[in-house]
Amino acid sequence: MKAVAQQVTADAEAKQQKAQARIDAQERMGMFREVLEIDADDLLANYGVGSCSVALDQFAEAIPF
């Protein structure tokens, strides 16, 4: 019974971490897009948008970056 409770707790923590990672990726995406409005050729911002897109499971959107 203890092992089941530990697994449920671990699953809940993993789900919470994944949700937080998505929120963080969305926030970073916004910052990178702001930079790209100023300089569309900024390498770090382009990489960042692509990386955040992958983290958000938006693979088709990541390709151009």
C-alpha cells in the first residue's frame, strides 16, 4: 500500500512539473518573440522560439526556427 501511495505522489509531482515547464516555455516564448519583433535575425531568439515550440509539442511551428 505504501508503494502505491508513493507512486501516486510521484505521478502527481511529475504532472505538476510538466505543467510548470509548459508555463515557463510559454513565458520564454513571449520574450523571444518580442526580441524577434526588434531583430528578426537574432540567433538566440530564433533558437529560443524553436526550443520553446518543441517544449510545447508544437513541432511544425518549430521547424522554421
